[in-house]
Amino acid sequence: MNKILIIEDDPAVSKGLEISLRKENYETLISSDGEKGFLTALKIKPELILLDIMLPGKNGFDICKDLRLSGYNFPIIMLSDKAEEADKVIGLELGADDYVTKPFSIRELVARIKAILRRRSVIKNDFDIFKFDDVTLDFAKMEAVKGDQKIEMSLKEYEIMKYFIGHEGNVVSRNDLLNEVWGYDNFPTTRTVDNYILMLRKKIETNPSSPKHIITYHSAGYKFVK
Amino acid sequence: MNKILIIEDDPAVSKGLEISLRKENYETLISSDGEKGFLTALKIKPELILLDIMLPGKNGFDICKDLRLSGYNFPIIMLSDKAEEADKVIGLELGADDYVTKPFSIRELVARIKAILRRRSVIKNDFDIFKFDDVTLDFAKMEAVKGDQKIEMSLKEYEIMKYFIGHEGNVVSRNDLLNEVWGYDNFPTTRTVDNYILMLRKKIETNPSSPKHIITYHSAGYKFVK
DNA sequence: TTCAATTGTCACAGTTTTGTAAAAAATGTG
DNA sequence: CACATTTTTTACAAAACTGTGACAATTGAA
């Protein structure tokens, strides 16, 4: 269950948010004071924080900054009365994930929250060992086994598998892979990806020519399934 | 072109809104009666509704609730005479997006409308799963099911469905589809669209020859309904 | 009712995308 | 530097998808 902390002194806004979020099955907490909200966040470690900027006690910018400094690593969405571009930049610089100007549509803010949490839940699980079928991948040791046979895999192959596993069941485009595994700077052809797929299939598939785990989605990408 | 429905019985207010909104290039419709306004909303599917609370025929709260229940998914802004906190909460609870207390500044309301519509256009297409009838479309997984039967769909078919769903209830011209799904550079015949419609109907309609979800509007285009 | 325009339907051909292997380039290692 | 390993490109074959044209059916207007 996702806990969301709302730090907001206008009860109309916080109540409205609470109602909408409860409807979506999130647990909510409300703080109407900056200082208290900050301490609550540290104690509760909510999955997401909605943070007003103008607050009694301690302003939203400071809260955001201090939370990040103290290691809080979950998404923060800042709510602001002014549409000042400068504020937005400051907010994002201080480590906010999103910045929403009032008046906002509550239903759409909820949509954003869902989107952010959905994306996050994908990356969240940091695992060392993953098993599927008769394959075991140990990412920490960089050791892989299929059946009783050792598999030799390069670092890049491990990274691709890790990305696939983190997005298990979803179609992943070649560009997603290039961005996430290769990074934004160096950028080989999309065909490079296909070749890695080929190699991975040879290693992890029992029958590489009719793959069960790395499935092609024509003109879209590939999907990993257990 | 964005259509906005104004459900408001005070002609001074509705006229003023109409003039300001027309100036911003919105199409406007006015209903001065609750019941009629509700029916108009269902029929026209406006991009946004401005909804007074005190209305003859049917009050704003009920209209809001019933619209949401019947699947209307666009923003609703409630207009109210009282600044009652409780009312505001009720409004949001019933699925309104925003709540504005009279007397309000028309320029501010217009600003809010623009903000909501702008944001909406950004996140409108941010859903992964969509269900209607006995069909489930999962866009992230590229999986589709009708009844207990898997459906195989190409990427383009998913894209068309996504566009249809984003414009649910509105007639979409072949050129809209060609522009939005195919893009501005490559440009096949409008007949190509018909062919995709044919294929989609075969896949998602229970009885493809008398379709219930993708409806033809002669010399206009197609409309998707849940 | 008739006629012209629009839409439904189908199969085929052309195009694009993907599978595959092998060679070339880059990288790291002692 | 020479070698082994990894990474990327290239080329061709195979597969999947897309767009088109033809003709039938339907619709809307005169």
C-alpha cells in the first residue's frame, strides 16, 4: 500500500486530495505545518510527498532540499500558487520530481501521481539474483546458469537482462534499451540491440529460434517474460 | 476545437463566460436547466463543463456525480455562490476537477480553464490499460483480450485504438487519424484508414458487421464508444 | 426511386522490420 | 604490442506488416 504525505495548509486542497487519493487506494497523511510535515516525512518515509511551497513553519523549498539532504529518495511533487518559471526551476533543482501550479485539476494531479509511482515501481526492485525457467542469473557475482550448464555473459548482456527483468511483461523499445543500458551519450544502431537479443536468446532460451522469454513485438520492441 | 458546455441559469454569468471563452477560440454551449444540461453533456461530450450548483431541474452535484457514473471523463469545474468549505469538499468528492466561488473574476476562470485543458492534453494519453465491453487493451504489454480470447494486434492498431479512446465519444475524421497516428510526413490514402477499421472491428467487435464500438459517421469519420 | 458518393471487404504486392551470421572495430589485459 | 574478448556494423534472408485497387454494399440527396 502506497503512503502519500500531503504537506499543505489549505484544508480545501488537502481534503480534496485526500478524498481523491483514498479513492485510488492510497493511504494519505496530511500535515498543515511545514516543520511538522518535514519531521513526519522523515519518520514515515512515504512513497510520495505532495508539497506546498507557501507554508507556515518551514517553506516547501527548504523542506524539499533538507529531505533530499537527509537521504529521502522518493518522489516529491511541489504545489505552487505562482506560475513563476523561476520557482519551477528552483523546485526541480532542489530535487522535486514534478511541479504543479495551482489551480490544478485534482483528477489530473492524481493521474500524474499514478504515473510517477508506476514508473518508479519498475525501477524500485533492486535484486541480485533472478531465476526463471531453468535459468539463474546472479548479477552480483555475474554468474549465470541454465540447467546444469554455466553461461558466459558479458556485462552488457547482464545489463540488458536486468533492464528486461525490471520491466518484465512490458514491451520495451530498442530506444528504451539504448537510452537506459547504453546511456544517452554513445549511441549505436538499433540493429545492435537485435544482435544482443540474438545472443541472449542463444544463451537463455531452450529453443532460441522460437523464444519463450524474449518475445519480439514487431515495430515496437521486445518483451521479457518469465 | 475545444467545446465547452456552460450549465448555468443566470444569463448574466453564462453570457459573460461565453463572450470571454469565444474570444479564446473555444466553442461554447449554454444550458440554463440542470436536466437539459446533463443530457446535452452526454450527447455532446464537451471537452470541459462549467457547472453551476444551484440550478432548476437538477442540481450541480447530482449532474456531476451522474456524469462521472456514466463515464464522462473530461474536466468539470463547479461554480458556486457559497464559499462553504463543505460544499467544496463535496464537489471534489463527486469528481469535479475544480471548484470556483462566485463572484469570480472571469479572467481568472478563463486562465484556470486554459491551464486545465493544456495539462489535460499532455497527460490524456497516459493510460496503460483500457477496458470496454468484454475487451481489455493493455498498451504497455501490447496484450489484448476479448472475452477469454487473446487478440493479436499490430502496433498501428494499438495506436489507432489509443487515439480513438483518447477521443471517446467524438467523431474522428480519417484525416485526424492520418495526421495523429501516421504523422505529417508519410500519408497514405484515406482508404487505408477504412481497412484498419475493418481489421479492428473484426478483432474487438462481437458482431463486426454491426459494430457497437467503432461507429461509422457517413462522410464524417468514425466514433469510438465504450 | 435513382444516382452519385461514400464505405465495406478482400487479396495481393511492395515495403519495412527482424533474424542471423560473419566480419570489422573497439576495448581491455598482461 | 599482441591477444582475447566484447561491441558494433554490415549484408542477406525470412517474416510480418502496410497500403492499394477493385468491386460490392450502403448511404444520402435530388
